[in-house]
Amino acid sequence: MKYVSEFRRGDVAKKLAAEIARLAIEPMKLMEVCGGHTHAIFKFGLPSILPPTIDLIHGPGCPVCVTPRDKVDKAILLARRPGVLITSYGDMLRVPGSASSLMMEKARGADVRMVYSPLDALRLAEQYPDKRVIFFAIGFETTAPSAAMAVLKAKAQGLANFAILSNHVLLPPMMKAILDSRDVKLDGFIGPGHVSTIIGTRPYEFVARGYGKPIVVAGFEPLDVLQSILMLARQIRDGRAAVEIEYTRVVKPEGNPVALRALGEVFEPCHARWRGMGTVPASGLRVRERYAAWDAEALYPDLEVSSEVEDPKACECGDIVRGAKKPWDCRIIGTVCTPQTPIGACMVSPEGACAAYYKYGRLQVGHKQPAAVG
Amino acid sequence: MCLSVPARVLEVHDCHWATVEVGGTSKRISIDLVEAVSPGDYVLLHVGFALQKIDQAEADDLLALFDEMVQADERPDWDDERAGPSPPGSDGGPPSEHSVVRAAP
Amino acid sequence: MGGYRLDTSSLPRWVEEPRPGSLEDVDLLQLGCPAPIAESGTITLAHGSGGKLTADLIQQVFLPTFRNPLLEKLDDQAVFPVGGARLAFTTDSFVVAPLFFPGGDIGKLAVNGTLNDLAMSGARPLYLAVAFILEEGLPLGELQRIVASMQQAAAAAGVAIVTGDTKVVEKGHGDGIFITTTGVGLVPEGVEISADRARPGDRVLVSGYIAQHGMAIMARREGLDFDVELESDTAALHSLVAAMLAASPDVHVLRDPTRGGLASTLNEIAQRSGVAVVLDEESLPLQPEVEGLCEILGLDPLYVANEGKLIAIVPPGDAEAILAAMRAHPLGEHAAIVGEIAAEPAGTAYLRTCVGGTRIIDVPAGEQLPRIC
């Protein structure tokens, strides 16, 4: 597959890993902020070919698992209403709210449908004019423009029965919150390749200028990730802190102005709660008032959900998403907390650090690792 | 986040829609978020939208860098332990194009 | 709107005041504690997906209650002596939606699926029994199509459907039709195939392109509008198995990786034999269309169902001969050696990735869904 297979060559990976090993004499703590990178790192077994001095910290970069519980509960309440058809991306279907999930509601008879694209939800709204079709719009800056376009198209078509339940979150404010965390010491960031395709690289300048940490915006194939780690290692070795792009084939410094215009037209920043992290200022997007007719929360203001949660004392997600602890440091991983019985945000979705580690990384054969769990 | 895949443009229907293919699977997708594309172009496909046109020159540059890296170590002159010029892209050599800071001023 | 800036000073007053920028000050009581759904004490859909929860059900409910040595082998069929011969005996239920799909239908699956469970013991299939649970309102024409398809599949395999049963349930209590097929076959002498026979040094073979069936179904799934030519690979494998055994009777393990894909099956074998199954990612036969669709949807082909493929674990000295016999057979055209068996770490399946890394192939938890992340 073009632009995929060429970036999976084993011979190049070996060379890159060797070069990284040559440079990374001192330990380097590098955080990847994007769940797609966490997935790629584990899927291709990168920790097993990187030198032990490269310490990869898995940030809270999964919009699925950081969706607050009460937002999922809202989706569930909407799904239960007669005349409502809820559409959602596949991986959101299984995320538990307080007592149920969209998948369970579907089993109980609610009209819940998986879609690949917000445009599929729009088509369902055209097909079922007597139903209210709601699209559970989650994602980062990568996905928000697509949700925005769906709303703009609905408006242009005069489609009154389409609405989005929005939970978009923004990465740069989260990165700032992590950098401000006193107990997390990072040496650099593997920057989110597809978020940056939209927002460009200017939003990360504060990382280099304000905090003195290098950041390399990386693609998602294994050679992209390895090359980015190499570029970070060079910066760290040289004592530099700059924003660099490895993923030059799609990331431009100015991002995608068309997508940004669409995003800004429909959404505006707001504060947002991240499951497992609490409130991060100005880290969310909400639908602007002029598009209230397509905003499920404006259309259904009376959805009663509770955001009061009991503190699960054993859950260490807060420390793990900030990089203060590793998944295997958690006392309950693999025993009480598993992908089937997730306790906290990191295990809820396949891209959470704990889920990825549990599924892929428990046994890095040939690589120094704590005892296998589970 | 942001599962996306490179897709080849087969046909452009109008300024809103195109048909693309990924390894034998084709799909009609929105091109509302990109500037003009043409058949033969590659785009980044994410949830039914093209997010960016893939810059084939940049891709080729990076792949060429990787090729050099693999070939360099196969040549006996490029032994790090000896004095002498280092292969491009390795430590000590001139920075490759991809180390240039791309951030806007 | 021009550039994209996060200007917190312009946020309206009614948005709650932000906590100061550090995470130390945020309220970690916001940690969600989702209800552990699996502890609810009822059967969920995940229990039927062939992964961990199905295995739990077997270990915690069926096995302890039905306990007997034949069952404890946990093979897809039971093999036992009768007179001077050995019989293989198996049953399987089919609760498929949609009933008709590219490459087949529930009837064809029901016949081939049970024939394959027999074939995985090396048995020559003899007879099938079939039980239908029909939903009130099922069009007779659909039933006739399905039954015709079953006869076609059975005849192609040289097998007769010799007895059966029919029940009807109220509308709303079934997916149109549920089919259970039970089969019996004869295991030739000298053939000892069982999931606990994998030994370090053995080679792992697969009979052709993987993930065909599951992706053919997924491509047509409602809400996913992809244009791709993909057909289910449903097929009866016993003649392929016969060809393999003719090349060498010392095949150790045979399994057809249906629900849960190769991942599920290889983990079962690793557990039963107490070995490690090591797969080589580059050798896995994958059709470009399947690979492409998996990439688009973020699905891992190792977890996708197959309906006309088998995994064989054979001694290293016999691997090439058996592979040649497979490739000479129409159902084994794209067969390949895809891995080997190691002693450690026992009970695990893992993958050598295309870039030389290693990762665990975990037991599937539930149905794999397209991801956005």
C-alpha cells in the first residue's frame, strides 16, 4: 500500500534504532500525546527495538477514553428517547457511562448505529425525516472539522432533524497542563501528526520557547515514529528545543486553513473535563450559539446526568496519563482493571496507555520488562 | 487518535465529492476540507473526509533519506569508527533537510 | 475565522471559572469509575464472540458441570473409539446476520462449519444432522434458498443430511433463523490431531488469505459504505486435510480460525499445548483489498473471522512437504508457513512485527469494532 508499506521497512527500522541507540546515552523521557501513536508504538513492537534509555510515556491522547462519563450518559439518555437515532464511531459504542453503554442500550432496543463518518449520520437524517438523528461527535482537532462540515452541510440542506452531541478536546492545552505538572519530567514530545495536519505547528511553539522542550511532529508508521525519536534525540543531545516536522508529507506549518475555517465557524473554545484528568482550561470545543439548532445539548437542555463520581481509590490513571507512573506501576492493572472490566480512563479504550500495554506490551520478548501481569 | 490512511483519488465529481481508493477498496468521500485535487493525487482519508493532499515530493525525500541510510552502512568507507566523512543523516554530518525547523516565525 | 488561537480571556462568564493551570489543582475526583459491565451476572453479547468471555463461560459454567475427559480436551470435536474405528463427533450453532452475504449464506456456513470441525480432527465426514429454529414471519422463499444452499454444500462434500428437527419461535425472538448442525466422521488410523500436541520447533502453517470472511461481512455492514469486491471464504476443508495427511500423517494440530480469528485460535493452542506460538507478520497471506479495508477501519486482521481456512502445526521436517500438498489443492493455493512454536513464554502467542519488534497477540475481548483513534 502506497505511503504505508514503504514506511514499514524492517531494514530501515533497524538502522534508525541503531542510530537512536548511539545518541541516547542518557535516559530520555519522551511523551507521545496521541492515542494513535500509543497504538502504533505497541502494535509494531517498537519498545522491543529501542534502547532502554528511550523511555516512552503515554499521554492522555485518546479522545474516546477521555470523554467524560456524564457525556456518555447523555448519549445514553438520548438513545433511550423515542424517535431518536443515535449514531457513533465504533470505538465509542463500548465505553461505559455510569451504568450502561451505547452498545448495551442497543441490545435493549435503542436505535444505536455505528457509522464510519459524520456524513453517514447526515445521510441517515435524510433517510429518516421523522427521526432525530444525533451524531456523537468526539475527537481532537483532527476530527472536529469533519463534524463541523456535517453541521454546515445540514444547515445548507435545511436538514432540521440532524444534530451533534459534541465532545471535542484540544491537545495543546492538555500538553501545557502536563508540562505544568510538578511531578512529571519530560525531555520531549512526539507531536500528534494528524492533529497538526489541521492546526499546523504554531500552537506548539510554547513548548519549545516557554518550556524549553523539543517537539517533533510525527507520522504514524513505524519509520515515522522512529525517525521522530531520532530527531528528538539529536535535539536533546545538541541542547536544542525546537518545533520540527517529521511528517512533512502532510503537516505544513500553517496547517489546513480550510479545515480551520470550518472548525472556527461552527465551534468555539470552552473549558473541558477530561476523564482521568479533571478540568483542563480552554481545552474543549462547543457548538456556537448560531448553530444551536444542530447542537444536541441545546436541543435537549434537560438531560439529567450526574457528574458526581466516587473516587476509586485504587485507580492510578491520573498519575499514568501525566506520565508520573507507568501502567505496570498500577496496583490493579491486570487483576481488577482489565479491558473487559475497565476501572479508569486509561483502560476504557484500546488506545489508553493501560489498554495498549495490557493488550500488546505485557510481554516484550527479549526486552527488559517488569514481570508480566494478568 | 486520528486514524487516517493515504488514499488515491480516482475521480473528482465536483468541488465537494471525489472517489478514492485504498488498496482495492473505493469510497466516495468529501473533499470540502482540501484545496483542489485531481485524479492520481493522494489524500489523507479520515472519517470520510480528505484532510490534506499528500505532498509526494516530501514523501519521496524522506524515503530517499531512508534508502541512503541503509546503503551507507553497507559501504565499507562509512565506518563510524574511522575518521572521515559521515554518511548523511547520521550524527556529525550536516543536518538533513528534515532537521530544519519548519515552524512559522 | 483566521488563525486558530485559544484566547481564554474572551470566554463568556457563565463558563465555570477554570482551575489554575496545573493538574495538581484539578479535581481528580473527576476520575470516572465505570461500572464493571462484566460483573453484572448476566450473559452479554460479548460472551458469544469467541474470545475471553466465551472461554470464561466454558471454564466456569460448562466444563465443571459436564466434566469428563473427552470434554476437557476442549477440541472442536470429540474423538472416541467405537468398535475397531474412531469416530469424530461435533456440533455447532449458527446465529448469523445478515443471512445472505457475498460468497454464501447461513446455510452454507452451517454445513461447512461443522464439516470443518470434523475435518480438524483429520476425520472423513460421514453424516450431518440439522436443527432449525425459525422465527415466525420468515419468508418461505428465504428458507428454501438456505436449505438449497445447505444441500449444495453437503453434496459437494459427499455428505448427506440424515436427520433433523424444526421449531418455530415468536416473531421478535430470533434473527430469522438459527441453525445447529451436528456431524459425525471417521478418523483414519495413525492420525492424532489435538490442540495439545504442538511442540517446540514445530512450524505453523495457514492455508491461505486470512480475514476474508469477517471483512466481507464488515464491508456490507450497515453504516459502512465501502465499495470493495470481497466474498466470504466459506468452504469445506476435509479434502485439503486429506491431501495434507497423505503428504504426512504426523500433523500435530489443526484448527479453523473462525470467530476471534487467528488470535483466538493460536492462544487456545498455546494454552492447551503449554507452548509459545510465534508468528511472523511479513509471512501472513493477506489480500490487498482486505489489507486496505483493515487499514481504513483500524482493524487487525489477526482478530477477523475466517470460514474456509485452517491453521496446521506440523513437525519441522514435514513442513515443506505438507505445504506443497496444500498449495497443490484449490483451497490451499496461497498457503504459507507463518511461524513456529517455541517453548517460552508458555501459553502465549506473539508476533514478530514487520520492523523486527515483538508484541503479544492477546486473546480477543469482544467483537473488534472500527476505531477512530
